[in-house]
Amino acid sequence: MSISAQDVKKLRDMTGAGMMDCKKALTETDGDFEAAVEFLRKKGAKLEAKRADRHAKEGVVIAKVSDDQKKGVIIKLSCETDFVAKNQDFIDLAQQFAEIALQEFPSDVEALRAQSFNGITIGEKVTEQVGVIGEKIELADYQRLEAEQVVPYIHMGYKAGVIVGLNKNSGDFETAGKDVAMQVAAMKPIAVDKDGVDAQTVEKEIEIGKEQARQEGKPEAILEKIAMGKLNKFFKEKTLLNQAFVKDSSLTVAQYLKQQDSDLTVTDFKHVELG
């Protein structure tokens, strides 16, 4: 049957697929739009399997918070090339996924993939886009956070995203929250404070400290003390509230927050970056 340019455009608007791919899909399915969409999705699934071992290190990271600032999410939609990552349609799709994540607030990335998206699931839409774009596309990460006030930050043209939870909610804390989120993006802390560092990491750092001191010829009797000193340095470098504040190294992050409000602190943070 003859496939009109109008029908091709309609399918393209529905799926984002290229004109030639849309024409082929409609031709193969005798103009049945539902079957044509399924045709494109199957093409994506086949290509997805072929490109499974490819590295999708490019993409976009989107951070969003709810209107009341009580909830925040970050999603990472990955692709293979910077060319695709900079495409506005790809960015818009990631924004739509993030909005669904914020509205539905699923527990993990698998639950997010199962969410509805224009009559299919997000996971199916991602597979469809593999066929449309011709690259490995992945909904690679999803993080969520709840707090009295959640502040978002997107770093370097969607290269990284941070959400920071504060224990108090006020418009006066927007700047402070963003400053701390930028700190997380720059300094990559592993926990809010030393209490958030898991026991296995602490034990490993103590053993590393002991071995370093041993290699330096220090007596066995003082290795523990030296290791604990190194552990405290580790906490200062790797835990958010104890880090030197990047905008004023004379302050820790905790001290900076207390300058804004004596009780203000960070309850949690999430950080997602490409790569």
C-alpha cells in the first residue's frame, strides 16, 4: 500500500524515529500505526542486544525537586556519544523521565523502568530509542531523597547532578543548599559525616594507615594511634560536613551552614555523574 508523508510524520511525532525508519515500519505493517510502533520497538530490542557490550559513558543527568521542596530525584540517561547527549530531544526525554520519577517516586531504578510512559513503560521507551538513535541507551541510575528542604544542582551541562537534603525549610537556605550541592559535585564526599561511613571502610582505612606507618619504620606499639590520626584526616577529606568549604577554606561545610542558621545541617545527599 502507499504510505503518505503525513502518516510518516505522524509516526515520527509519536516515536521520534527517523523518517526512513518510520516509512519502513509503516510499509512493513501495512500502515497499522500500533503495529508500526511495535516494529520500531522490536528493532530497538534487537539493536539493544547487539550493543549490550558497548560503553554508554555519555548522556545527561537530571536533578529535580517537587514544588514544596520535600522530595528530590536524580536520573541518568546514558548514551554512547556526546552528539546524542547534546540533542535536545534526548535531553527532553530525560527530563520527562525525571518528572515521572518525581511524581511517582518509585523505590529504585527497576521500579522506575516499569512506570507508564505514553501507553508503554519507561523501559520499553528506552528500548524503542535504541532503535531510533542507533546507540546503546540506558536508564543507568536513579536516586531519590526526602527532607524538610531538598535543593538540586545540575553540574556542567548535565554531566552530574546533586540533591541535598536540609533539616530546615526556608527560602533563605536556597543559596546555602546550592553551595553545598556544588561542594558535593566538586569534592565527592562519601557520607554526610563520619557516622555515615560504613564499618568496612573505616576498618580498611585503619589497616591502610597501620601498614603505611609500618612501612615508614614506626614501632608496632604506636601504629594504632598513627592509624587513628590518618582516619581522622580521612573523615575531614571524605565526609561532607567536615570538608573544608570550597568557597571559604577557613570554614568547614558544617561551620558555613551554622553561619546561615545555628541549627542548619545536611541530613542526606545524592550525587550522580556520567561515566
